[in-house]
Amino acid sequence: MNARRTLLLALGGLVLAIGLTFLLDPYRNYQLALAAAYLCATAGLTVLVGLSGQLSLGHAALMAAGGYGYALTSQALTSAGVNGVPRFLAATAAAAVAAGVLGLLLGLAGARLHGPYLAGLTLTLVVAVPAVAASVGALQGDRGVRIQFEGVPGPLKALIALEQWQAWVALAVAAVAVTGLALVRDGRTGLRMRAVRDDEVAAALAGIAPARVKVLAFVVSSVTAGLGGAVLTFVTQSVSPGAYTVSLSLLLLVAVVVGGLGSLLGAALGAVLLVLLPWLVGTLTDVLPLPSQVTQRLDGTLALLIFGLLLIVLVAGAPGGLAGALTAARARRRARGRPPAPGRTAARLAPTAGDDPTGPAARPGSVGPTATRSGEPVRTPTEG
């Protein structure tokens, strides 16, 4: 029943999001497609960190694996004469497999590591992958790999623009990724992940293999990050090592924490912030009368500064992130609007035996009502 409800909610959300694209201009649809691509990565990261308790600083490398897997497969299929939807589906599957294999290796290596040691391992990965991609000739170095132009399918060319079509595809892939993660979170696998996160020893005594659960969490998170890399390559029509650096990995983690760790809604909010905040900062710096040198220095760094400040404020005031703050505000609003239960006020105001001001309970030193025996009062020891 829960799985059916999750699928219906995902389908309804996808239809609403696709309908929203008709109200947006091409650039806003392009931003929506980018947010959907980042959502695939942030959703997988919030499940990995929030559900299984494993810290990853290398999700940009997993996105890069998916992006290169998509680009290389798309080029090979184009040379073989495969185009259109079959090429896209095959290249997307290859991206998920490439990122999943890398995540499997990372999970096997990090199954026995905790805290800063695991973070250091993933940080090494995100530093190494762009360097390797830049030095391998088949990946065309720093220029990256360009793919065949993916235009709007014939029947839809007269109806929608290219950016709207890209937003549709990105939203569909993100819906598949987030729905899969929601099913994992709400199923037995999610329970095992929570058990391992809370207490590995207790989980092992309950018959759960902590190492296997940790590896599975890394693989699931890596597959969705690879899908995000594939969508990003589809939207930008290219993939290069300079797009997947340490700064992107840190921004993904900060976006997850700001949105709400362990919450898929928080992952969506973080992905939107990841796209809109640099754009808002750029728009603000263009409007303000600042010297060109100051504008160049603020470009890129001011967004990081605002992200950091937002993270500090939320950790201090709302540890659950934006999603937790929204949930708490909704609960308070419901509590204010809920009428008191019938009889509760009357029961609170009705006098009880201990409320009699002349009774024993009101006299100093009394421990309770006076007991009687044969009609005569019998005082307790404290009453003298």
C-alpha cells in the first residue's frame, strides 16, 4: 500500500512539474532541468548520509562517472546508427552502471571506515577522477567529450522549445531516481540502514550484516548520482573534468544539510538553492554599482559565502534544515487550529478531593485525607 501511494505521488508530482514548464520561459526551464539533475545527486547523498550514516565528499566524482558513461555510450551508439529515445535510454543505463560500479568499489573499500577516514577516501576520489579524466586521451583531456545534439522529437517540435523538452526529460529521470530512493527508504532496506547507523553492534546481533548494508547504500546513492551526471550531460551536450570538482562535492553536501539531512524534500530544496543562489548573487552583483574587479572577485565566491552563512544559521536555529523547519511550522499551525478535546476543560476545572481548602491535604504537615475508624478521626503520624 505504501509503495502504491509513493508511485501515485511521484506520478502526480511529475505531471504537475511538467505542467509548470508551460508557465516558464526557456531560461527558467533550463534552470529547472539543472535543478532536476542536481536533485538526483542530492537525493542519493541525503539517503547515504542521513539514512546509513556514511559521509561522502566525493559525489561529484560519481556524477562525473555517470556523465562520461553517458557521453561515451552516446557517441558509440551514434556511430552505430542508433538515435533518438533508444540511444538516450541505453546511454542513461550505461551512466547508471558506470557510477554504480565506481560506488561499489568505493563502498567495498570504505565498509570498514568511519567518520573522517571515510570522508578522506571519498575526497581522494573526487580529486583523482578529474585528474585522470584530463590525462586520458580517449576522454579528450580538459576539453571533455561532446555528444550528438539531442533535439526535440518530431511530433513535439511545433509544441515546445528545446529547453522545455530538456526539462521534461530531466524531471522524468529525477522522478525515477527519487521514487526509487523513497521505496528504499520506506522498505526493509531502509530499516536495515537505520539500524546500522544507530548501532552496528546491535544490528549485527539482530542478524544484519553492517558491511553489506553500507556497500548497498553506496551503490544506490552512486546510481542516482550517475543519473544526475547523465542528465547534466544531456542538458549541456558535453562533459568535462572541470565541471566536477571538489567545490561541487562540497556544495552538494552543504545543499543536503541546508535542505534537511535525511529528507527527500530537503534534497529537492537544496538542489533548487544550488541552482538559484548563484544566479541570484550574479543578478545582485550586476545591479549594484560595483567596480569590475570587485565583481570578478565576488563571482562564485559570494554564493559559497552565503551558503556557509545559511548553513550556520540553520544549524543553530533549525537543525532539521529547511524541510525540518517547514514541518515544525506546519505542526504548530495545526496545533493552534485544533479545538480542545470535549470534556478536557471541564475536567480541568472540576474540584477534586484534594482541592478542598479546609481538608487535611491543605493543612501544613498533612500527607493526605484523614482516615476514620468507628466514626472517630484517626490522625496520621505527621498530624501529631
